[in-house]
Amino acid sequence: MKITLLIPAMVWALLSVSQIQAQHRGMPISSKSLLLPVGLHPTPHSVTSLIINKKHRHQGKVTAYKMNGDTLFLGDLKRGRLHGTWMSWYSPEQLCDSGRLSHNIPDGEWRSWYSNGQPRSVRTYSAFMLHRIKDEIPRRGTKATFFAITDIARTDPSYAWQLLTPVYSYVTLAANAANPHEVAPRTLEARAEQNTLSGYHPYLPPFTECLHHGLYMNYYEDGKVKDSGFYHNGLRDGIWIESFNNGDIRSTGAYHRGHKQDSWKYYTASGRLIGIKMYNRRGKEIGSKRFSSTSDALPVAAQ
């Protein structure tokens, strides 16, 4: 009789422990696929199982498998959050993305690749600086502030908080997507699965908040650099270069605290200089020069 009662209790405990919320703010690990063997997933998705291997009470690994048994992603867990190494794959031979997280927040270099093996993006994040800025934004009304994003929050708080998410950072990599602004999949495995689908899709990282701080690069599918520069405390800062898909420079200039500064030069795909725009310290355009009599046009507005 004791054994009969004990078995259901053990099963309930095992399932309860497995239902860990590894993504906060609307990105939980789905409990529908937990502990189900490959081939028995109840949904039509190609992800067949999501298994949490626990090292002890508060730490372990989470792994998702595809229908054919290949690993979709592998991540480290700590207290129910992604903490440590993260990797996902198109196939056993080809990575989709990789990086490290600290309690669901990316920290350090984060890379992603196209399905053909060419690099897709490079980002650099700081979990520590994200926490500092998040602590300061609510105090934006005080005189003693240290971060430019806090200054932005004084007049446009919604935009300031958007700068602490990956949305604007990756949507530009999906210019041919049918609707890059559609609601993204919420579960961790659904987001990773979409990244490995064929066609053009916005890249969906396994995190919902971040702070850009360091090298930032995007690539075309053939491996040529699309644009590159640096971020400092969440805003563009320093020299920035944008290129055509033939590798020639499209525009180049400098940012300071997220604003375009001084002179920006613009070129045609054949490398001919077509104009220069000048900006003041607040990023406002204060003058321009055109060097082409053709229909080549300069950008209408500063970014």
C-alpha cells in the first residue's frame, strides 16, 4: 500500500521539478514537451523533447531535440534561468548561435550564423552595465545621472527601455521577412526552432533584455560585412561603417552617445563619393554637400 502511494508522488515530484521557468518576462520553457521521449511530442512542431538534466537542486542543463534526434539547443541552467553557455544548431555540423548568459541576460560576445555557415552577426553585451542602467532609469528625475540612456528616458522612457531589448538590434537582418514585426514565438524551443527554418526570418535570441557594450557587426549571407561599429553603455559610439553587398563602403562617420557627429560621407555602389552631411553634438543635421549630378540620393534623415 505504501509503495502504491509512493509511485504517484514520485512522478508528480519529478514533473514539478522539471517545469522550470528558464525565461522570464513572457519567455518560459514550455512544460508541454518536458521529459517526453523523441517521437512522442504532442504538437506538430519539429521539436520533440525538452529535457532538463539537473546536477543538483538549483543547477543543471536544458536540451531540446529535433524530430530526427539531432540537438536543437543546449544551455546551462541556474535557479531556473539560463546561466552559462548557450548553443543552438541548424545541423550537427552547423551552429546557429552561441554565447554566454548570466541569469537570462547575455554577457560578453554573442555570435550567430546563417544556415550556409557564413557569419550573420556579432554582438557584445554587458550584464553588469544593464543592471546599473536599469537601476538608474527610475531615478531619471534627479540631477546626478551617469548614463546617456537615462537622459533619453527623461523625454522618451518607452524608447529608452526599448534600447535594453534585442528587438531593434536583429530585425534589420530580416529585411526580406514577410512581417518582421509579427508576434514572436514565446517559448524558448519555438524561438530556437524558428531560427533554424529555411527562408528569411528575424533572428530570435533566447533572451528578452540586454545591453550592447562593445563590438557590433552584421553580415550579408555571402560573408561580407554589412555594417560594423561599437556600442558604449547601450548606444552607438565611435567610428561606424556601412557597406554594400559588394563590399564597397556605403557610408562612414562617427557616433557619440547614440547621435551622429561631425561629417558623414556617402558613396555609390561603385565607390564614388556622392555627398557629405554634417551633424552637431546633438545629432542634428546642420549642413550637407552633394558631389553627384545623377539621381543618387543621400539619406533623407539621420539615424
